[in-house]
Amino acid sequence: MGGVMAAAALAPEPAVGGGLLKQAMRRLVGGVVVITAGTGEDRVGLTATSAVSLSVDPPTMLVCVNRASSTWPVIARRRHFCVSILGAGQQATAERFAGIGGLRGAARYRGADWTIMESGASGLTEAQAIVDCALEEVIERHSHAILLGAVRAVRLNRMERPSLAYGGGRFIGISPDEAARGIGRIHSAADNKTD
């Protein structure tokens, strides 16, 4: 009987639209990264939760980027991207690269320290980790480009802090210990502030 009740609770809606999918995906908590590309005044970037390691042999990243974003053409032209894995105290950077406040292009880089990586792309110096990639393959589907990146360099922050995550329409900070226990606490932008 319990199985029938559970199945009924997850019954699909008759018509699936983008809005319903967005609501469903808001229930999935994801790690927050900033994906950057370009050099100098040509630098661009965006905030994402769609970055994962595809393989460790060979080291390969998979990220998804909206093809309507200003970041996509620079990645395609420069054939590189950098993934900065954010800590809980870097919410302001996440918001800036998400377009909150209206900044675009190289202006989004102001207010934080950046490291030029092997590919030429910039990594957030105080990020939890920086993964620098050469663009290996692009799969264009619908509104997005699925990017496979051959990892060229990885930098780890010496101090492990709570990670920045996004779920339910808000940023949250989760420490490794909390994640292991299956809990997290909401961090304000002022908690663990590093940018």
C-alpha cells in the first residue's frame, strides 16, 4: 500500500512545460560555480549549477551554457573555460556573475582577485577550487551548449570552507561535515565573506 501512495504522490502532470521543469529543478540543490572565459576586456562569465566532472581518466569537465548568453561566443572563439567552485562566503560573486546588479563582461570581475590560468581564462583566486579547461567538444541542444573540457590545471584552496550551493531559489552554505550528515545551513551574504 505504501508503494501505491508514493507512486500517486509522484504522478506526472498531463502537460509538461518549461515552467514545470523549472519548479522541479528548484528542488535539486546544486553546487555553485562561476564559469569564465576570455582575457582582458574580453572577459565574460556566468554563474551555474551545471558543472560536473565527466571523467577523471582522462580528466574532463562537463558544463552547460545557454547559447544566448554573452559567455557562449567567447568560449566558442577562445576554446577555453575555467570553473571556479565557490565557497559559502562568495555569494556576492555568484550574484554578480548571475547578472544581479546589471554588470556585464569584464565589469563582473571587479571586487575579487583573479588568477590567470594556463588556458588564459581567469579563476577566482579565493575559490574552493579552480578547474581550467581547454574546450574539447561542443554538443548543441535546444537552448544550451553542452561543453566537454579537457582539464589543463587544477588549483585547490588550502583552507576548505563550507561550499556555496543553490536550491529552492536561494543560496545555502554546506560544509563537508554537514553534507556527510545530510544537513546544511542557510548562509547570508555576510557569513564567511571573502569577496
